[in-house]
Amino acid sequence: MCGIIGYIGEKETVPILIDGLKRMEYRGYDSAGLAVIEEEGLICEKTVGKITDLEALLKKRKFLSTVGIAHTRWATHGEPSDFNAHPHIDCKGEIAVVHNGIIENYMALRELLERKGHKFRTQTDTEVLAHLIEEYYQGDLAEATRVALTQVEGTYGIAVLCLHNPDQIVAARKGSPLVIGKGMGEQIVASDIAALIRYTNQVVYLEDGELAVITREGFTISTTEKVEIPPKFQEISWSLDMIEKGGYPHFMLKEIFEQPTTLRNAIRGRLNEEEGTARLNGLRLYYDDLPHIRRIIFTACGTSWHAALAGEYMIEDLVHTPVEVEYASEFRYRSPIIDEGTVVFVISQSGETADTLAAMREAKRKGATTLGICNVVGSTIARETDAGVYIHAGPEIGVASTKAFTSQLMVLGLITLMLGRMRDLSAEQGREIVKAIKRIPDQVERILNKDKEVKKIASAFAHSNNFLYLGRSYNFPVALEGALKLKEISYVHAEGYPAAEMKHGPIALIDKNMPVVVIAIKDSVYDKVLSNIEEVKARKGVVIAIATEGDERIKRMVDHIFYVPKTMEFLTPLLTVIPLQLLAYHIAVLRGCHVDQPRNLAKSVTVE
Ligand code: G6P
């Protein structure tokens, strides 16, 4: 979803802005643009399409500017078009604004400004910001921006540039992330650290309601009420290598293959074999309260929601605490009951998803303790939850989440172990679990080594237009996740279902053209799943089974089989999802789809 970058320093700004935009491409966008200050004035270039289209546009002249702002847009108000792309400029073409978020009262503001004589050129909500700042501008860009923002309802992360203030960029945030990186004689502001990590690892995250005046020498931060805020610097540990492809054709494939490493990172230093438990430092302040949790609510969106669902099975099974799993977008608008002893776990890879953030704030308003499970360090959810656990998966660039999902599952497994040991699990059971957890990264590696087998299955089904994914118990969330992966990147219709529920509808779809992916591992529901396979076969469905190594019986029943190693039942999703990620990846490649930036999707959905 939309990306912002602004640069001020000694170097030529255009290549830096373009590089920053490219590093945010993974977020999903439909148009791109930039504004810089050149000798002859403020130059704004923008176009629908890819960043390479913008680069082509920029070739027509030479740029020397050392200050500028740029943007990748993901349309909300107004179709993707050259006009609607950011930056947006005021009537005189002297003020340029890039914006992430949504201005909810833009219609009223637009009418007001039009009555005052402002001429609008686009259908966007953002354009009102450029005109509003123009309306209040009397030589001080920061002051004009501050006053303009008092009129605005909605969410924003903005960067503003003005021809008459060529030595500054003004940035402000409410609801959409912005981070400022400090370099030597240069500063970069961006909505995503991937855009600035090449230049600095010293960053400050703007908080909601803060405005920054950024110059070549540094920056000052104050609230919209003009209270100065001392910057809180953080050091970013992600390296440039981590956000590059490392020889893989796509980020998604790189991230799938990184999973043995990311899973090792998720458990590093967190397991205590002797006591058969896990230790999660991020939750240490709550250790005394954890045994008294009476009810857990998980809230999340997308893939993170699937991880939450698996978490529900884990915790109810091994901790015996009631769990509910809520779509964040639903949770925030109903009247969720939060009583004493309810803890809300907020799961988000990015830590910026608008609905998840709002659900977290709603839970806090109702008095719940909120605990985060996030990947991006310093993200809004990570900062605003009472405490939390990082999954340490490193930057996830592919829009379809893979390594973050397995790391979320792993952290949920660790939380389950820790809570279980505070309740009924014995030390012996705990030690068994620790051993099983430690084996997982190697087992994932073994599965990845058989990628060719998955590729073969993928080529047999690359042209199928409908898929059904079935699983039961712990592997029902995996069926949902497998179907989601396929939909997201190959645009093939796929449905995930609890295997037995198939009888109540989807069975009507089954015929010889319908591949049915069944997760049929040797667990407590194995025999039940075999019956479901029989039901599919009786309707001439084609079955692709994910089964447990050594299971010869199932081999005779299905058309294609992929074996995964044996582990404890609650950890099986960590293994069974890997072939499904690979299957989706290979089908998408075979169908010629844009794997890392699938159409219409955004990596981080920062609007509701
Ligand atoms: C978007 C992404 C998904 C992700 C979901 C939730 O839809 O495309 O991959 O699962 O948002 O994102 P979060 O960052 O909160 O986990």
C-alpha cells in the first residue's frame, strides 16, 4: 500500500527517491511520482504504472535537486491515473504533498476551498491538503501544515515540500507510519524502513499527532499543539542484504527458503530444555499475571488471522484456556465483551494494519491487557500494545506472507508451552515439546529439499481454475492458508474448508476437474480425514494429499502425495503449510503471474 520517501541532503535527490520507491514496490501500488526543487521551480512528475514508467518520464530532462519527495500510490479515492498519482500540488504549483491514509472530510474541505477560489485537478482526497496548506501559507511551511492539519479528519502520513522553503521537508503523522532516518548532512523520511536502510540505521518513528521539520542538518519534532518532543532514536538491525533477493527469482521464493533460518531465529534463546518451558522476555513484566488469564482473544487480519486460528487450537488443547479468534475488522465495530482476566493478543506481521491497530485500541479502551505478536520492530502495534513478542522473521517483502506465518505459528507454540507449563503441563511433557520444537527448522529444511516434487505436482495442475483445500483440527487453518496463498498470487479460485464441512456445500463442486488438496497427516483426526478423501474420490475428484512420511496406506487412495516429517500434533501446521506455499508459488509462476506484487493486493493495508 502507498509508500512515501523524502530526501534532503547534499546528494542528487532523484536517484535516491527512485531507489527508495523501488524498495517499497513490494507494498503494492498502481502509480508513482515525485516532486523536487530545481532552479526554475518546483517540478512534479507522476504517472500511472510502474516505477520504470516514472523513470522513463524523468529521462526527458536533467535533475540536480538535493531535496524532494516521492510516492507510490495504491488507489482509494479516484481511479489509478496520471492526474490522481501523488504528489499533489496547490493552485500556484509551489507546494507539493505526498500522503498515505484517507482524509475522511475531504468533500467538505474541497467545497470550502473551491468556494474560496482553489482549482482542483484530481479526484483524490489528498489534493485538499495541498490547497489547505496553500490557504494558510504565509512563509512558514511548518505552521501552515500544522494549521491545515487541525481541519483534517482521518488518517495521514504526509511529506510536504515548498518552493519558498527549499531547505526543509515537513512531515506529519496520524495513523499512517512515518520514520525519519538521520545521516551525515542528509535526512530521509519514509513510510517504510526498507526505503532508508541503505543510508542509515539511526531512526526515529513519528508518533500520532507529531510533526517534523526536516533540514539537511537534522530535524525537530513537535506536537500539533507545538510542544517540542525530543527525538527517540532507535537502531535498526535489518541490513540491506536482508531486503534484497539474494539470487532467488522472487522475494516470495527467497522467503519460503529462509524459513529454517527464520524459525531458528524465532526460538533462539527462548527455550529452556531443563525446565521444559519457553521464556519470552517481551512478556516478562506480565509473568505473574499470565497464570491468571481466564480468556484469550486473538485479533488479526489475513494470514495473521490464520495463525491466530491455529493458536486457538494450540492454547485450548494444551493450556485449557478459552480462546476466541476475531477478524480485527469485525472486532473493532462490534461490542466485544472484555471482562476481567481477558487478554487480547494482537497478531500482525507489519504492525501497521489499520483494522488490527483499531481493534487493539478498542480492546485497550475496554480495559484489556493487549499483547502483540509482531515482526516489524518499532511498528505502531509493537509500540502501543502493553507488551509483546517479536517473531524475528526479518523483512518480509513478498506480498503473500510465508515466513512471517510460520514464525507466528512458532511464537504461538512458544506461548502455548510457556502458559501450559504455568498450568497443567508436566516438566516431562514440556521437555518433549522443547525437543520437538527444536527439530522443526531441520524438518522444514528437509521439506524444502523436495521442492522439485511440489513443482511436478504444480505443473500437473497449473491450468486448473478451481481448487479446494481441506484439513481438520490443527490443519484446518492450514487449509485456509494454502487456499489464500493460491488465490493471492495466481488469481485461481481456491477455497479452504474444514474437511467434514465439505459435505454441506462444496461437495457439489467436485468432479474430475476439481483438484482437492487434503492435509491428511497421522494425527488424532487421521481416520476421519481418510473418510473425507473417500467422499471426494467417490465423486471423481482428484486428490493431492499432504501426508506423514511412511504412510503407505494413503498412497493407494490419492492421485498425488507429498510427505512431511512427523512431529507433535500441535506443531504440524509448521510443516504442512510449506508444500502449500511452494505449490501456490509454482502455479503462479507457471501461469505467468507477478508473484511478488500480485494485482490489487497490498503488503501492508494501512486503510480500513
Ligand atoms: C495484507 C497482506 C497479507 C497479510 C494481511 C495482514 O492483506 O497482503 O499478507 O496477512 O495484510 O497483515 P499484517 O501485517 O497485519 O500481518
